[in-house]
Amino acid sequence: MTKVKRADPSALQDVRAQTSGLGSTRSTSILVLLVALVCTGCISRPPAIETGVIERTLPEGPVHGLWAKVRLDDPAVKIIVTGPLAAGAVYPAGTEARLTTVPQWADAEHTTLAVNANFFAGSVPPAPGEKDPGWFAGRPVDLRGLSISEGRVVSPPRTVAGQADPAIAFSRGRARVGRIGDGDLAGVTAAVAGLGASENGQQPGDFLVTAGRNTGATAQVQPAVRHPRTAAGVTADGRTLILAVVDGRQPGYSIGVTLPELADILIGLGASEAINLDGGGSSTFIYHRPDGTLLTNKASGGTWRPVGNHLGVRLEERK
């Protein structure tokens, strides 16, 4: 048994006498220490970016992908979208961008997180009888739908039958998903878009997620077909951006998802609203972890496809 030695009562009285005037000093010291801890970041803050893995087993095969959540109200977060072409250069009519892989763009823009964004088409279609040259780096392209970078409109909203494409627009510390047209751009610092209604009106081109409901069955493109996919959504308060990239066309690893399945993934991650972005071989997820390692998805074609538009997050020093 361990014996506890009792203190001498007279000694305790001496100690009390010596310390009776220190109560206020102790309280002040503790307060100063707490303030110092907050100021120096010793008390942990929620991370600006969280990432995770998507893993599902469907009757048709496995599904793998990656997700990220970005705290838009964190002062370190800055949303980056591909900027306009350099002034003075000559490009074919209708050119709004040149193809660049997401990893190359992310390195050039010093982003921590980056994914592919808008659909795109070649500015100069092949002549009759000629084979399309494919998506090669540097190819001039026309972006489909709204794209805004640093408050500058790179590509205007696409409108069909008076209805703009589904888009996600960013302002100070917030994001909103909607059919964002020319009259909705005030205060928007960055934006990217998915595809709305088809020109022939046969596909409505709805949101992927609408008010927390799965509306993927009527979103664009090819909603019932399994493909690699990229999506962007926001929480109900608009303060958290949710990104998801699902791999596909890789039997035994990931078979891809339909748009309703993609919507379920976004809803599970907390999205109240979401849009489908360009997918297929374009789907790319690049994240530079704090420890210096790289987290990426697995390109369906074996190499990264150059794409026309990019959506990224740059982490700047907190002020």
C-alpha cells in the first residue's frame, strides 16, 4: 500500500499567507496564456480543405473516387478558375481557352486542390472527311457555359429557350448553385458551369442535386450511362464547397457512375445543390497534401487529358 504523507498544517498556513494575494495574478496569467495560444494557432482550427475516398461496391462492379470539402469562409481560401487568353495573341474565332492538363494548370497557378470544370469543344472543327485531331495540349477551344475568373467573364452564360445552364458562382466566402445568367453576375468573383438543356430540347439539363433532392436523372450528359464523373456542390448555407471525382471505364477498379448515383454521393457528402461538370477522360482530381505528397484520381485513359477549364483552391496565408 502506498502511504500518503500529510502536510504540516502550520506549513500550509504559511503557504496560504504567501499566496493569498496571487489569485488575481493567476487569473490574468491564464487569460494571457489562452489569448497567446489562440493567436499562435496552438488551439486547432478546422482544416480549410478536407479530403476523402469514395468506395462503393455495386452489383455491376466497384466504384472508386475522391472527394474534397472546402471551407469557403476560411480567410486562407481563394477560388481560382482558368483566366482569359493572353491579350494580343491571335486565335481562331470563338476561342476562349487552350487545352491544359489539370496537374500542369495546378502547378502554374500554385493551387492546393484542382479539378476539371466546364465542357468544351474545338474552336475549329475538322473539315468534312478529315479526322478530328483529338484533345491535345494547346488546342484552342470554346468553353460551354459560364466561366468567370478573378471577376472577369471568360465565357458568357449559355442560354437555351431563355434558361441559363446550371452553374456554381463564388463571392466573398460563399458559393451558390443556380441557373446563372447575365443579370446574376454582380459580386461574382469566380464561376464555372455544367450543361443545361440540349439545343433540340430533348434533354432538360437539370441540376444534379436540387434542395437536397436527387435530380440526376434529368441532368446532362448521358445520365443513365456509367462514366467517369466530376461534380461540384455546396452545403445549404453556401459556406462549404464539395467536389467529387469518380473514376470509370476501368473494370475491376472502377466502373464509373450514372448521374443519379453521382447525385447520391454528393447528397451523402452534405450537398444541398450540385451540378455535373465535364467528365469521361477529362475527370481529374489533384490535391497537394500538407505533408507534400500528392493525392490524385486514376485517369481513365492512362494519362491526364488536357482540358479547357479548371477549378482550383489556392491556400494563402491567414491574415
